[in-house]
Amino acid sequence: MRFACALFALCVVGLLEARHRARVRPTGVLRVTALDVGQGDALVVELPDGAAMLVDAGGALTGGPDPGEHVVVPWLALRRRSELAAAVLSHPHPDHGGGLPAVLGAVRVRELWDTGQGASLGYAGFYADTLAAARRRGVRVRGPSSLCGAPWRFHGVTVEVLSPCPAARDETPPNDASFVLRLTWGRASVLLPGDLERDGEAALLSSVGPVSVLKVGHHGSRTSTTDAWLDALRPRVALVSCGHPSPFSH
């Protein structure tokens, strides 16, 4: 009798787990989730074939808990994601990449996309820790030289890396050297511009068009998201990720 009850309980748990996985790990959709990491960015992009990629992982600018460890990793665990098709560091600022070492230590990451500007400028701290964690885990590191160019397919979406192409230049401010990614699936499209500011936006105006979702650049700062940029993109939905209240008045 006890064996039968235990077997029944296991079957129920298995059924509930299967239903949970089907709900939190969908296929046939392109879904963007902005995680609450305070002042910073951490976006999970769930891809049509069921895989997922992480764009930035927040960072504790003023001390306190690591959002990679305390926000991103638990979110991935709740959604039963032990692997990421790619982790993207939009640019080497701590509010975007400070949480990446914890993520790299907790889940399998197939690829790390890095503009390379941090290495060229000799950045230490979280940036060096991220690259070291990637090396330890055997993660393939990809930069603009292999990502820029014609649109290409990635787990069901069309990826276009609009900037920094063909490479990040040392003299370009890191915000304007952010990865700018456009992801398209059917009629849906998402533009992820990191912390791109006015000059970077102006340089890409001829390369962009209407999108479904825009991640607003630089956390809603007045230095980004010009009228010309919005006129070109005409997003249906705009995501703003910033601290509340913002220490920078974003």
C-alpha cells in the first residue's frame, strides 16, 4: 500500500513538473523578460526552439547582493534552465556585467558574446572575472568579427548585429560601443541597444526600421532615445530598466 501511494505521489509530481516546464519553457515564441536587477540591465530572451539567451546580468553598483547570484540564477532555476545558448555582455560596465561571473558558474553557457573593448582597454574587476570564468568552463567567446555581417539564424530567430561593426574602437565611449542586436521572428522584432547614446543612435538611423519591442537605451537617460531614433523604430512596447529611485535620475 505504501509503495502504491509513493508511486502515485511520484506520478503526480512528475505530471506537475512536466506541466510547469511546458509553461515556463515555451517553444514557438519569441519572449523577452526584463529581470528586476535595480540599476542595470538583465534581459532573458526565450527563443522559438525553446532555447534562451541572456543579455547582461546586472551588477551591484553600490554594494549589496550580487544580482547575478540573487536574481538571475534563481530566475533561471525556477524556469528549469540549466543552459543558455548565449550570454551577451552588451558593454563592459558593471551594471550590465557584474552578475555574469555568478551566472557562468551556475549554468552551462554555450557562447559568450563580448565586444572586446574591455580586453583592449585592460579592464579588470568583474570583466576579467567574467572572461576567467568563461575560460574555466570552456565557453566559446565571440566578438564582432564573427557576429557582424549579414543576418544569420540562431535557434529560430534572425540575428543582426548592427554595432559595433566591424569592431569596437578604443576611442569610442563604451556606451556607444554597445552591442546593438536586432532579433526577428516572423512579424515580431526586438531591438536591444545596450546603453547606446545619441551619437551611436545617429550613426545607425539608416540601418534600423520599425520594431515590435525596444529596450530603451541607457536606462531612460536623457542622453539616449532621441526623437529621430523613436521615429525610425516606432516600437509598440518599450522596456526601461533602471533603479527606482534611480541614483542617476534616469
